[in-house]
Amino acid sequence: MLKPNDLVLLYHSENAKYLITLPESGELQTHKGVIKLNEIFQKNYGDEISTHRGEKFYILKPTIADIEMKVKRTTTIIYPKDAGVMLLKTNLFPGAKVVEVGTGSGAFTIILANFVRPSGIVYSYEVREDFLKNAQENVKRAGLENNVIFYLRDVVKEGFLEEDNSIDSVYIDLPEPWEVIKEAHRILKGGHSLISLNPNVEQIQKTFRTLELIGFTRIKVYEILEREILVRYSGTRPKEFSITHTAYLLFANKVNKR
Ligand SMILES: C[S@@+](CC[C@H](N)C(=O)[O-])C[C@H]1O[C@@H](n2cnc3c(N)ncnc32)[C@H](O)[C@@H]1O
């Protein structure tokens, strides 16, 4: 049975879905009517529940993509289509110690923290105090604050705080990533992975050249394309509108300096 503090996705349709941490008591207001909490606490994930207007919602178990897409946004965020590949092609595992810059809205921080837990840590750097505060709230709402250490710091000017050769993976989502590559090289363990993502080719080219100069190998760039298919009795075909371009993903591995 569901209980207070459980995270649920109340799903009516793609246009009416609510990610909610269940409070102790009261009612949930939705655009389709009011849901009484004492009725939800008699249900399980997968059950249906009706609003006072008779509109039906399914009670779903949220995925980490549901949670990250519902963060309060102060910046652009890394989308699940890109995050999925970033997780698999970097050195990320339960117990890993990874670095992320910038924190932005904390959307990707949530994903990283979910995969390094229970004993790993995400060291997350952000230069803007207001963004950092919002990100901290988003991470706390996701229940992952114990696996993240936040720093308010300009990494371009002041560098990272981690020790040399101590970090399993570095994730860079900055407008000028080439400015932090030297520092990323310093803190990464030998042979370990770095990823940087940017929307523009010029940014990728400059980062690529810097990576070669500083000491990285296996430098590869990808763009991930995702196309949703509408399956309907009237005809199955791709959805007309979708997210087309988000970012180019640049992966590399650290080479130890001779
Ligand atoms: C695109 S956002 C990151 C979004 C984040 N990956 C997410 O999924 O929510 C880029 C962030 O980098 C931060 N930033 C820019 N320059 C920085 C610097 N020198 N040091 C630390 N953070 C920086 C910006 O303030 C912004 O919040």
C-alpha cells in the first residue's frame, strides 16, 4: 500500500501527469479534479484512482527520467536521450566518485546521484548561487541529497577542489568547456572518462583540439537522435513534433602525462 512520502506519477494522459511526493493527509488538486489522499493510501502502484469529476488516473512508479524532466528549471537541462548514452559510455557505477560542472538545474545531478548511490558521490560545481539553490532543492525533492556535494565556485577561474588522479568520471556542461579541460585531466584517474556536451559544432571543435593537446585519447563525438512512434489503429507513424537537436556529446579518455 502507498504511504506518505512515496513518490508517485499520477498519469491521466501525456498532457495531464503529476509527479508528487505524497503528503500525510489532505487532497491533491489536478486539472482533472481533486483526488482524496485517504483513497490513495488504500491503493498500490499500478492501481487506478478517480478525481471528484470521475476522471481516471493511473498511479505509476516514476522513473529517474520522469523525475529529472520534472525539475524546476532555471537552465536548459540534459535530456534522457543524451543522459542514457552518457551513463553507459563513462565510468559510472555504485560507489563511483564523479565530478559535474555546471550544476544548472540539477537535472543531470539527479541522474548521476541515482547511479552512484548508495556509497558514491557526485561533486557538483556551479558559479551562480541562485541556480545552485534551485538545484539543491530539486535534488532534495528527488531524495538524493546524501550522494551530492555542491560547490558554489567558478571552475574556470578557481579549478576543482578534488585531489589529483582521484575521480572516476568528469561531466562538463558549460559554454566554454575547453577552459576546464586541464583541471579535468588533473583530477581524473588515468584511462578514465570525460564527457563534454554542447549545442554548437564550434564549441565541440575547440574542446576536441584542447583534449588532444592536454592528453586525452579515443576522442569521439556523437549526436543522439530519438524519434517517437505513434501506434494507433488509424495508422502507425512517427510523431510530427519532437525534440530534434539538443547537443553534441564528446567523449574522451585520459592519457597519463609522461
Ligand atoms: C546548461 S547549464 C547545466 C545544466 C545541467 N547539466 C542540468 O542538466 O541541469 C550550464 C551551467 O553552467 C554554469 N556555469 C557556467 N560557467 C561556469 C563556471 N565557470 N563554473 C561553474 N559553473 C559554470 C551556468 O551557470 C549554468 O548553470
